[in-house]
Amino acid sequence: MQNGAYKICSICGEPKESRLFPFKSRPECYLCYEQVTGMRLKTFREALNRREPVPTRETYGYICTNCHAPAETWSGKCLSCGEWNALQVVTPGKKPGPVSTPKKKPETFTPEVDRAYVVQYLEYRKLIDKPIRFYYKDDATAREFYRYRFDDTYIYVSSGRGYEIKFLIDRVRNVVT
């Protein structure tokens, strides 16, 4: 499976750099993993784009913004408190400030069908005793459920472990008939 610094993705079959594989136990690259599961690996993507600051002549090390422990080299994780991505370059005469966090973008969800259509779909599928299939928010694949109930606000789905998962009817993007 491995060819030097490259691995072959089990889904797309392309050789890619080893750093593009988020899990050692899974043989797919992060792009294929996101397509298959429908989940976005936000922190992994951020780590790929993050570059280690280039030390300058006046730089004398790093300091953790969480526990203020000094570190000689950047390692991604503070060795004192265990906080990830908390090391910041410290230069003489400057005090380290807080690590800036990116602001969340507003949700870009737009339903393809209206609420009344979703409720009508649920009532019909319950009447004929068939499973429901729907896309929730920004799902890439449809979700299918056999045991469910619903009210004016939520779709309740049995988890199989003794509890129910709630889906807001207003967040159903589309239904599959």
C-alpha cells in the first residue's frame, strides 16, 4: 500500500502524500473520507494549511498561550498542559497575545423543499409503513430510517441503543421518494 512517502488511496486509487491520510487505520485520503462519510475534517484541513512560523534572528522561542510555559521549538502541542496549537512565537520586547480564532461563517443551509411537503411526505410514508429517506442540512448522502416518529417540530429516530435522535423538520433539505 505504501510507496515511500506516498500512499495509495483505497477509494480513488491515486498515489498521494502520506500527510493527506488523516487516520493510520483507514486507507483513504481525507478528500475521499469526506465524500464517503459526508463529514468534513475541519481541524485536519486547517493543520494541512498551517505553516510553522519561520524563526527570525530576534526570535528566542515559543510560549504556550494557555499555561504560559516556554518551549524552544514549535511542536503543535504544548508539552506542559497538552493544549493543541497553543504555541506562539515570542520575540524580545513583545508580550504574547491570545491566539486568534477564525470567526464562524453563518450557516449556508437552504432547503430544497418546504416544510409542508416534508410533513406530507412523513405522513404518507407512515401511512404505507415504509422507511423514510431524507437529506439533512448539508449531507452528501441520504439518511434512511425504518423506525421513526414525528411531531410538528422534530423527526424522532430510534438509535437502537435505547434513546432517540431528533432531527429538526425545518433542517431537512430534501426527501427521497
